[in-house]
Amino acid sequence: MGNKIQMIELSKEHNAIRGEIETAINKVIDSSAFIHGEEVELFERNLERYLGVKHVIGCANGTDALQIALMALDLKPGNQVLVPAFTYVATAEVIALLKLIPVMYDVNPRTFNTDGVVSLEKVEELINDNTKAIVPVHLFGQCSDMNAVLAVANRYNLKVVEDCAQALGAKYKVGEEEMMAGTIGNIGCTSFFPTKNLGAMGDGGALFTNDDALAQRIRMIASHGQEKKYHHKVIGVNSRLDTIQAAVLNVKLKYLDGYLAKRRQAAALYTTLFTKADPQNKYLYTPKEVEFSTHTYHQYTLIIKDNKRDALRQHLAEKGIASMIYYPLPLSDQEAFQNIALRREDFSKSAADSLHNSEYLAAHVLSLPMNPTITAESIELIVNEVINFLKEA
């Protein structure tokens, strides 16, 4: 049986603004400025205003954004970069590609993110003179504890690269100031993959910074290391946001806050229904919201107890309900990192110092359909199927 309730339904989202998107694309077609067209700079300026950041630099995708960020920090091969073990591979992949050493740390088991107790108090044990940066990930749409990250970074002179590919539009309180995800560290990175909070109709990404010198270096690296055409100051890459994708993003940016409000509304209904059905958390945990960050609910991710996650996912599929496991293995268990990454076990042999939270989450998380167009009826159906199956199981 094919899925009746999808994780995300882009066609519904796009149909509502199809006319605006087609007009924007047709303008690019008429201009034939498919690379470095005026819509790219216009989108960068519009996103700067939305985020309240000095510089937005578009690039080809979110992975490129992370790689360019690390290149802009002028790290040297063999330098160590702290990264959570529970995240998408791209966060650590680019570290390895640049011949840096990913040092993996554990996450908070209820927020899935870097925090000031579970993660960072123990992260300090991993820091040495060769540690140069930390890459906190704002997983599933909610910010990591950036006040704690900044405190550790300042204490040890570390650069901070925020991975906010899943949290664009989230707000975070730094001291008394409210800031947008991606604008808090030295550099923020995001993805415009079609299913993201702000998604293109193809691939795309961007970097954010308030540092003028870093912005200049990022632009140079993203354009073959050149400031002046055919004059290459550093080794760079070829990574640019194409004009058609920028035009689409310009249209959709106007609706981003509305999309996020609908996601939060859907998440609130999920949580209300799950809490009513399972008030003692006998079967599952719903997403935990933190007081210092808003949640964009890029994903609505449950923790399924008693090793019933995989059977539940199969049951939902049989009922025509999509679900996804983000992510079935922590990065520390991925074959690609076995010979190049450091883990807490490499610094301390105590079993208590393992990445047990990340390992537990990989075996127990399940993300349910979440998008701005999901209906209350669909959510009620999903919740009933989840709870009834777990009770019977």
C-alpha cells in the first residue's frame, strides 16, 4: 500500500503560491541571467533583514556551506573540531574532507541537542591545544544551548559554526537579546533542500556572519578563491546559489513565518493528544521544548520506549502513514568515521564516558509527518494508530 499521509507535501505548499513562483521563474528565464542574476543578491539582502545579520552569502547546498565555513576559519589539517555524534553525516563529513579531526560528543537525550550539562561539561574534557572549533547542531528545529556553547568557546578560544539547516527561523535568547538561529556564532550555515523550513525547488544553501572580514573570505572561497575575476588569492571551491532557486526562495521567504506557525500549531496538537493518551510517558516521549529557544518543528520526533520503534514504523507503513528514522546510527558508529574520528572513549576508557545518549536515540527515535499543510484529522489518525499499536504491543 502506498503512503496516504506523507512526511511533507510540497505540492500543496507550492500550489498555494504557484502564480508567484512561476512569475519569478519566468523573470529569470527572460533575463537569461541564470548564474549571479540579480535575484541572488536580492534574496541575500532579504534574508539578511529577516535574520538581522550583516552578511548572507548564498552557495550551492548546505554541505558546501559547512565546508566553506571551516575553510574560512583557516583551520589546519589535524586540528580538532567538536561535533555531536547524533546528527546528519554532513556535519562531520566536511570536517573529515578537510583532513580535520572530528571529535564526537554526546547530546541531551530529551532535546537531541548540545546542552550545558550533558554535552558541554563533559566536552571540556576533550578540549586540548589542538581543538579549534565546535559545530553545534540545531537538530529537528530547536536551538542548542548557545549560551553554554559561547561560554565554552570563549573559555578555550574556539570558533563556533552553527549548523541550522533544520532550524531556520528559530529564535534564541542570548542574555537579554533575542537572536535568530545561525546568527549567534562566528558563522551560521543552512540548507535550502526542498523539504527544509525554507526550501528551494532544487538545491541551495547559505552562510551567515556578522564579521565583515569573514564574509569577504567566505565569498572569495565560494568563488574559486577569487576577489577579482581570474585573480585567485586562496584555494576555493565553485559553490553558488543559482538564480532560479534564489527567485523561488525570495517568494517563499515572505511566507516562512506563516509556515513555521502552522508547524508549531500541528506540533502542539500532536503533543496535546499524545499527552492525553499517555500522560505517564509509559509508551513514548514527545519532543521537549526548551525555554531559551523557539521550536520550528522541522521534524516532530518521538522517543519510542521498550524497543518497539521498528515494529511501530512497520505498522504505520501498513496503515499508509509515513514515518522516518533520523538517524538510525550515531556518527560514531558509521563505518566512514571509524579510523578518522575521536570519541569520548578515546579520551577516557570509562563506560560512563561513552556516547550512550546518541546510541539510545538512534535506536528509539521516530519522526512523524510534519508540514505546514498537515490537517488536524491526519494528526488525530496518526496519534490513534501510534497509541493503539503501542498499547496492544
